Amino acid sequence: MSNAIQNKVVTVVGARPQFIKAAPVSVALRKADIPEYLIHTGQHYDYGMSQAFFDDLELATPDVNLGIGSGFPGRQTGTMLSEIEAVLAEQKPASVVIYGDTNSTLAGALAAVKLGLPICHVEAGLRSFNRAMPEETNRVLTDHCSDLLMCPTERAVRNLNQENIASGVHLVGDTMLDAVRVYGERAEQQSTILSDLNIASRGFALLTVHRPSNTDEPENLRAILEAAVELDMPVVFPIHPRTRAPLEGLSGAYTEKLARSGGAVIDPLGYFDMLKLLRHAAVVLTDSGGLQKEAYFLATPCVTMRDETEWLETVESGWNRIVGPSTPAIVEAVGRGDWPDGNPPALFGDGHAADLIVEIIGSSE
């Protein structure tokens, strides 16, 4: 777009992981005196999944919150596309920065490419090779629309090369590692979540569930909860908004048993509280991509309740076990022990990915 405003960046975010990924880049943009206009699509909209993260990460108030919320994926993505396109046409940025693999990511990419605006995709090149995952479709389409592809790992670069994407590909590291490096000690000092829940460091399991493959399949969700109540340690279970209604459709006995065993079934938490729980958990049980990485960064064992992962590095290093939504497999993976010692290998950069990303954005304009 010939009349784009020099240096101006529009950032599109909408979901919890994107707030974390975007925060270090926003700081680096400010340091480089590159103006940023922030669009929040409203994909995650309640306090625990949205505003709490803006507060903890000291993200600037969004310049516009589209307030789109949840809904059928196609309708949600289409509404986002239309609304983001209108903002981009008005703002005329030099580039559009998008993060990860959500519907907000894809909508931002499609809106930008239709207007001829350069796209910078942070966390490019990830592949689970399972096209049944909505996130996989979002990743592939976004990467093939993008001009600058910021890869967190060498595997991500190889994935793009195998799809004949080589131009604009940069190995930069992971901005979620930047966030853990910057905010980890602050979370340790400020969060009181362990004492609030009366749980001991390394004496509990942290459970999260939100993927449609688990929440929309009652048998899968039941298998996960049965595994949780079988563990020989308390379980802390922050309930994702997507999981609340399916959980209510099952017997309340599961959550009651978790509470009686010294665990806690609680509302979604802010970034600092989640970081502290991740650091002090004996093990993380999750179907989240972001939590797999954060557990790895914090040297906390992880059991992933999916049939595949886009973060194979965490599995190959021994810190993550892929078990699917299977009660015996989850219980066995936790009980087996024999996790690695020490700190995980540094496979996701040096914690300064955001500075490199902003340097590349600045030099490309």
C-alpha cells in the first residue's frame, strides 16, 4: 500500500497466549521508537483470560477492542476479518504483526493480505501435521500469506522449507521465553497463589483442558478427570471458559473429589499466578501448546493429553510425554517418574527474541 504510514505497526491479538507473546515485542517496539496500534479482537474476553494478562504484562490498553467474542469458528473468523480490514484500511500501517495460530491470527493475516500490507507472523513454521486441528489450518494458511516468518526453533524453519517457503524466514527464538525471563521473578515475588490454595511446592499437579477434541468429546473429558482423581497428589484445575459448560454436563463428583483430596477447582488465573503454579508444580497435565513450552522453560515435567504436538522439541528432550486423553496412559506417565534432571536444553533461543524481531521489522521497511 503506497500510502502506508512509515514505520507504523498494527498488532492483532485476541487470545491469552497472544497477549504473552506480544508483550515483549511491544516493549521492544517502544524502545525502537516504532509506533504500534493494538487491535484486540475480543476472542478471549472475560477478565481471567484477557484483562488480567494486560494488567500483569503491563500491555498498553488496546487502541480498539472489537469485542467479537466466541461463536461458530467460521462466523467468528469472518466477523474478525471484516472488522480488522476496516481498521487496517483506516490506519494504513507499514506492517501487520500477528501471533500464533488462533482465529484472530488467520483473520489478521487475511485482512492484511487483501489490502496488500506486509505481514509479520511471530511463531511461524509450527506443524502438528494433524489437519483436524483448527489451529493447524490457521498456521498453514497464515504462513503462506506472510512476508516475514519469525520461527522459534530450527524445526520450524525446516517445516517451512519443506513447504517451499524460504524467503523472509528468520530463526529468532520464542517470545514466550522472553516473557518468562522478564516476568518470572516478578511472578515469584508477587503471586500468593500457593499460600492462597494451601498447596506445597512440587506437591501438586496442575491441570488445564480447553481443546475442542477434549472439551467437545464427553468421553475424552471424563477420561482426563478420572485420571486426575486417581493421582496420588492434589490437583489444581483452573477451568477454561470453553471447558465450563462441558464440565457441568458431567457428574460433579469429579470436581468434588479433586477438592476433597486437597486440590482446587478454580476460575482462570492471571499470568503471574499461572507462572508461579507452573514453576512449582510436580507435573503439568495439559492440552495447551503454550503451557507445554512454559513448563519446559521452567523445568517442570509435562504430560500432554493430545495425540500429537507442534512442540516436538519438548518431547525429544524428555520433558514432555504425549499420551492422549487416556486415563491409564495419563496415570502411568505421571507415576513413572524418571524425568530428566537439571535444566532443559536451550532450544528456543536466548530469551531476546523480541529485540531481534523488531530489528528485522525495522530493517525490512
